[in-house]
Amino acid sequence: MAQHFLLSAAARTLSLSAVARMSHEEAHATFQRIRWADNGGEPYCPRCGCLDVRKLATRPVWKCKGCSHQFSVTAGTIFADRKRPIRDYLLAIAIFANGAKGYSALQLSRDLSCQYKTAFVLAHKLREAIEDEQRRATFSPATEKEIDGAYFGGHVKPQNEAVERVDRRFAEEQTGKRQVVVVMRERKGRTLPFVYRKESDAIPAIRERIAVGSVLHADEARGWDALHAHYDMRRINHSVAFSEDGACTNQAESYFSRLRRAEIGTHHRISGQYLNRYASEMAWREDQRRSPNGTQYSAIAAAALNHPHSRNFRRYWQRSAA
């Protein structure tokens, strides 16, 4: 019997102990190499792109000769205005990458010996960078795709007495907080999730992302009926079979299995405000499941260092929507 990839030595190319033993200078050099990988690890001005920069002797920053802008290795990135040692951020990325089913902020706060808020913000900054990376996914017109939806949130606790319980399927008994994650998954390709109030709201995004005439697999939910005019639809009735006549959504269901396990087993509760971030994180993990953990670590670090200031998190806590 062939050995599973995750059990093989090829899947283990990252050592947490090696990252934890890094000196400040080694961690700084690692960040520098990852951020400016397109220039062989040599820094250049993030403001004007000038290659002629000089490192100051008094502080670990560079000064641009063209525009006199001073910048550090994390300036203008999602880690800007950092307060913790730079090695802690490398260690946090390594720990985050090793969580196959995600990593909770509470556990991260214990590993880094920091406040829960600090770990929460750091984890969401990494998810924001991953989400932007995942949104760049493109689908090939020649490959088959699967679409499906799964509902999250809005749980209504049943009454203790059976006679007092209501049918929670009725709209009037809902909390209004339930949302659906709709996933578009390319077979042997990328996974792209979106969050909506109902499945049919995803039709415009599907038409924008998937080329007309593509083979599209879906279940028999009525929301997908409108897609028949634009795609070669293959529908599967899950009450009859999981796969029939070549039609199935098993890979989309595999993604939802990972997201459900992250919700139930790791985070225990996912706020609807951040559901899109968790959905994108699990899509990225699903796409990278056959990559060594060292490759995942480098990819997350590169996404974070190439991402601008956080849209929702800045400095100590959340920024308002305004």
C-alpha cells in the first residue's frame, strides 16, 4: 500500500525548532529574502522602486537615494507598525502553516505567549493576505468545475421541552444570521469560495469567473437552474447517489468537509463577519494539501509581505468600516 503524502518525509520540510532558534539578524535576513525575492533578496524602495538604497548604521532601515524615503523590511506590508520581535512573526507563520485544519487564535496566543487580541489580529492578517492571493485564482475553460453551497451560522438552540420546540426550517424561526458559502472548484485546479445570503446570489460571480460553455457539475438545488442557459450542466441528486453518470460534486464536498472540521474541531465558532476569511483560508489549504509545509510557510510569508496595510486590522485592534 502506497504511503500517504502527508506521512512521508517529503511533506516535512519545515522545522519549528529551527525557526524558534533563529537570531534577530537571521529572521530579518529571511524576511528580506522573501519580500524582495524578485530582486534576488536585495531591497529596493517600496515608494518609487529605486534600486539605489543605503542601509543606515544606527537602525535596521534603508534610505532611498532617489526620494529619501526610509523604510524597514516590514514597511508598507501587512506587518507594518509591528510591536513584537520579527522572529515572532516568522514563528507565527510557521505555526499557522502547520495547522492542517486551521489554527485557533487562543492556541496561537499560548504558543507566542501574547494576549488573545494580539494573536487574533495576527491570524486574521494572515488570512487577509491568503484571501487576496486566493481571489486571483483563474479557471481554465477546458477543465470541468464543480459548484456547491453549504450554510453556516444562525444556529437556533432547540427548547428543552419537546412540546415547545418549533420547526427551525421555517423562515420565521430563523435568526437571520445564516449565510451560505458557495464554492467554485476546478477539478485538479483551484478552489474559490464566496459568501452570500442564498445560493442563487452567486450566479453573477459564477458567470464572471467561469467561461461560458464550460462543463459544470452541481446538485439539484433550484438556484442552479439559471446556469443551464450558459453552461453544459451535469446535475446529481444526492438523495439517490453521490456520483451517477459522471456527474458529482465530491471535490466541492471535500472542501466543505475541511471547512466544517475547522469550524467544529478548531475554532468552535466562526463569526459571520469573518466567514469569508475562514472560507478562503480553507480553500487555500485544500489547494496546497499536497505541498510540503515548508513551501506553504514560504507562500504565506510571501503573501503577507507583498500585501499592503490591512483593510480591517491596523495597529492594535480593528478599524471601523469607514
